[in-house]
Amino acid sequence: MAATRPHFLSADTQYHSVSSSLTDHGHNSEEQAFEPKMELGEHPQMTQDRAWSRTTILQFLSLLWLVPIMALLILNLGSHVIGASAWCPAGRCWVEAYSANSATPQNRIHRFDTQNHNLLGGLQLVAKVLEIWFQLIAGALVYIVTMLLAARPEGLPVGYLTRPSKFGLRDALLWSSVPRRGHKQPYDKQSSRIRIRAFIIMTLAICVLCNLMGPATAVLVIPSLQWLDTPMVSTERFSYLNSANPPSPTGFAFSDEYDCTPDDFSAYNYSCAADDWSDRLDTWMTSYVTAAREGSYNTIAWEYDLTFTVNSTSSINASQPDVYESVTYWVPSRQVVKSFNNDVRVIAQMSLGVDANGMYNASGQHLTTEQFDGYRPYNKSLQLELQRNGPILGTYPNVWRDGTGSFSWTTTIDSGRSLHCFAYYSYGLAADNNYTKCIPDGDGWGSAFPNTKYASFIVDGAYDSDTNTVGPGIDYEIFSSDKVAFLNNGVLPAGISDDCIVNGTVPVGADCDYDLLFSAPPPAANATSYVTTLRMTMSDGTNVAVLAVDYIAYLNFTTYTLDPSFLTNPLLLIQTASTPSPGIGAVPVNPAWTLAAWSVDNGGTLASNRSATTFLHKIMQDILDRSLYDPDHTSAFEYINAEYQAVTSLPVLETLSMIEYVTLNTTAKKVTQAMIEDETTPTLYRNANMYVWAYGMSSRTAYLGVLVAILGCMVVLTQFVLGLVSRRRYRSPTQLLVAALEHAPKGEFDGREHNEAEMARVRFHIRDAANTAGKFSFHPPT
């Protein structure tokens, strides 16, 4: 009798009916004839595509991901400003930082901070939802592409069939299953290899994209506190500086003072402005002297509700880097400061809810809707820096003094011309230079010196309570000169007689070439044009004290900045963002501007009891008594020096701050850099640097987030199109496993049992088989 072997040792691997392998009594039957069923591999293609309605719904759910992403891209690329709070749905989250009551902005900021924390926490959940949503879409795309490749005749390596559920970078079989040259057909087809490699690259790229999508959506969906520059709003065009002319009855200076009439200005009478302008100078000089006593020389000046200070730049000796040759002081324009004052009033009223129609009653300003809209963005900020570009004047006051009256003189040339000369004149900070300086005077110089002008006033003598007497008065003269002459060591140019600058009248017949005199080499470039000289003289009957201050005004343009909040800028101090060099050039200054700075009429008299005149009397008496040179007075040096600096510098700076400029209307809506840098008629603008909650491209991570989002949009669109075209039903990994168990092997893995990489490289052509448990079947590639 032939031996038989148990059925579990049989080499038959075909699928059998379970019921046919059992006897009626539940035991194995050795003689049972196993009747194989039809091999699953021979089943015909039986597809069952997803219904159009279901496909459309699912694909549009995928496409819906683009809506929030596109919204985020628009918000970030457009730098959308939210406001002072991240949660600002009605656009009325105003801090009211311009309120004089600091408790108001502090309370509102505290409330906004609580809202911000709640909102930002919720937005992190939104970012996570968008990330998971995208991963589902990306997985669906990988599944569609995998099934499309597997359905091709050449099939797909079995190692890649799990890519839809496992498209990571840590799968070792990902790299070992890459098709190589030398395989039997159809493995060695170049198009097939390229297709598989492209598939691998695609899945790797989607893997990276899925890992980056979370941080990218978080960067895009969560706003940040950032400084943003608003667009430049064109206000007007600069036409010219009115420095060569007296204050105009239609200009800034007249509008700055309400007690004067046009006739006053036309007659050079500025005492009408004493209640305002004199207080400015007196207060500035007093605060300067007081600050100097405390060791500080930094003081501020007022214009309406705002303050400003003076900046300085220094030039260094080329051969001695530790030695300063000169210092240029840059004083802001009060006209620009007044424009800031108007800005602050408008912004403060807007923060209280005042609209364009009610702005005049609230701030006294008529604003068009377009002008009002130009201010509207500023109201959204937590902190604000207003910016305006405008003219600024720089100068260096040079001082000469004489306690004897013997080192200065007047040379009378003729009835319409004269010279005022000062010997032993030092220019700049260097004390080793020695010049004789001569300035022209009189209206007989003609067209060669059109800006040579003169004005004067008198300061009453100071009352001495100890002696019950009134001291000498002070003659204050202002000379404006187109040209001045510097004679090195007092030596005249060759061909000019010493009689040409004699103390007295020039002798008849003297050969005086004054054009040659004024062409003598200056001690520094641009030191001889448009010089203003202030000469103060006081005599006690025996000696004469002379104090002379000269300066040249340089015009340039800079950017003014102002933080209009009392909370962060209690003094409402205006600063200049940059201090320019004397680039545009010197400008003439009419003597009337000095009269306006002192609030005095031309030829008029100032009282001696003003703070400024008290300091002036003190310095002139010190010069007369030679107290500034007496070693016994060294203990009072700082005090004297502060008064000396106040008397010689601050009237000059106050004069320059008052000089007005004339503007032209402009219709330009967009301000370009070329319009700003135009030296003839630059466009003046206003803008702001705001600290707000906003979306935007403020960091490199934001750019990365935008790139990832755009690539994600491409993935979603690709999945949408392929999903509509293929309409393939999704098969789970379980169904894939069941289909593999249903498959009857035909030696595909022979000789590969011990090489996992080789097994993973085996290809199968997959067909849909809706009547099976796995829903598709495996076939050898063709």
C-alpha cells in the first residue's frame, strides 16, 4: 500500500474551499479529490468607479482647502494690518494712546492683551486643522498616483504598494527598490525606470511638504506684532526758503502769532509778538543755563504742544583725529513742527471716534475725505512714529570778543559803503589761526552784494539796586553780508593799500580793489558767503566791550519723527532721524528774522528785565570787566560759560528755527524717491512707522511659509484633477493585505526568499476586482 503524506505537507498552494477539505465528521480525508477553483489571477477586469456625486463632493472638499490658504496668502502678501489688537473684527480697537490720561491706554492695552492670548491659541488649532486637512489630500494624491502606476501593464514594484500609507524617508526599501538597468523586460525599459523614479521623488517631496505644512500654516495664520511703514502721503512741494526776505504777512511766522497785523510785519515791527516769541527765547536760554549748572547742555524748545531739540555734527582734523575743527548745529524748522502739531490733534480726535465732518469743531482743521483717509491707518497702532520730511537749517556760530574796544573798527569808503573789521579773529575751534575779518555795510555795494542788509535795536541798561543806578545799554546790530573778507594775519592782498581798511575814512585817491579784497583765501571752504554777523557793544564811558557772533546758515532736508503718545513720549519730543551734512549750500538770512527772534522792532528797544537780556548784560559786563579772563573767577567758569553759550548760540538757533518756507500744491498720489531727492522742488510727504498686529512678510520664515503654501496649492489642484479623472475608489491597507492573501503565487519570488530588497523590487500589474474580498487582483507585468 502506497504511503500517503498529510495534506499540510502538500505542495499545492492553490485556494480551496474550506468545506471541501473536511469530511462529514469534521476530519481530514486523505482520498478527497481537491477540485481547485478558478484562479483569481484569471478574473476579468471588474472595475467599480466611484459615483459622480460622491466624487464631486469629495474632490470639492479637497479643493475647499484652497480657500483659507489663498485668504492667508492675500493677507500676508498684502501686509494686512489688523490693528492694536489681534482681535479687531469691527476695526475699532483703538488704544487712545494720545489721551492725556495715561490710565486710558493702559487699561485698553491690558484688555487687548487678554483678547490676543485667547485668539492666538485658537489660531494655533486652526493651523493644525489645515495641516491635517492637507495631509489627507496629499495621501489621497499619492494613492491615486500609486494605483495609476500599478494599473499600467508594466506594473509597480511590490515594495511601493504601501507608499500611500507610508511615504516617509525612513523606509529602507524605498531606496533598494529603485529599478536598475539589466533587468528582464519590462523592467529595463527606460521610460518605466524614469516613471518609477519620478514617483519616488514625488512621494519624497510630498513627505517633506507635509512636514513643513504645519509650521507654514502656523506662520501664515498667526499675525504678529511688527513695525510697518505706511505709504507716503504727499502733502506739498517745497518751493523756496524765505530766509533772504523778512517774515511774510502770508507766511508761517505771521500765522504763528495772532497779535500782529500785516502792517507790523511790513514795517519790521515784531514787538507785537512779545507775549509769545519773547517767551520762547527767554525760556530756552533759562532752561539751558539751568541745565548747564547740573552738568547737562541738552535742552528743549517748545512749539505749541510739542518740543524739539538741536542736533550737532562735528568735523575732525585730518592730521589730529582727536581734535575737532568745527561743530555744525542743526535746528528743526518750527513750520514742520507746527505741521506735526496739526497731525497730533487730528489723530487724537480720530481715536475718540471723530469723523471727517466733525474734525473742524474738534481740532479746528478742515479736512477733505481724502485727507482724513490719509490719517485713518495711524489710528490702528499700539505705538506710532509719525514721519515728515522737511527743511532743516544748520550753522556754526563763531564768536569774537574784545574788552577794550581797540581791536575792531569801521572803515568808511563813501556815503553808501563801509567796512566793519575785527582783528585777531579765530575761525572754528582752532585757536592758533589769526585773521582780520571785514564785513561790508551800506546800500551802495549795488548788485554785487544784493543781500547786504542791516538792522539794529537797543537793550536798556540794567538797574543796579545796590547803587540805585542804571547801567549802560547795549547796541545790538545785525549785518547780513553776501561776502566777507578774511585777511590772514591781517595782511592785505598784494596791490591793496593799508589805507583801504583804515580806522576811519579811506583817503581820497587810495587804490582799493575791494573785489580783490573779498576774494582773499578763506580759512575754510564756504566760510565767506552769506554771513550774518551780530555785533553787541556796551560802553561804560572808559572801556568798550564788543561781542560779535557770526554764522552761516546751511539748508538741507531730513526726516522728522514724532511719537505722539503721552504714554511713551511725555514731552512730545520731535527728533530728526538723521543729521545731514551741509550738502545743498548756504542761504542768506535777512536781519528781520533776528528782530523777530528777539520780538523787537527795527530800531526799537528791549527791556533789560527779560531773562535773555539779563544774561546778555551779564556777559557784556563780564567782557567789560575782563571777568572771563580772570583766574580768580575760575570757580564760576561753568556758570559763566553756560550764560556765554546761551547768549551767543541760542538767539541764532531761535532765528533759524523761525525761518519759513514756501510750498506749492501737488497732485501726486504716489511719492517716489526721485521726487523726494529733487533738490529744486522736493516733494514733502508724511507717513508713519506703526507698531501693530498685522500679517506680512516680516521674516524669512514668512517667505518659507508662502512658498510651502503655494506648493501645497499645486498639490491640491493636482489631486483635484486626478481625482475627477480617475474616480478610483479608495482601498485600505487591509484590503491590500487581503488581496495579497488571495493571490496564487507563480514563482515570482523564487530565488529571492532571502533578499528582501529583491522581493520588494518584484512588479505586479494590479486590476480592480470588485467581486473579491481585496477588491483587486495581482497579475504579472507585461
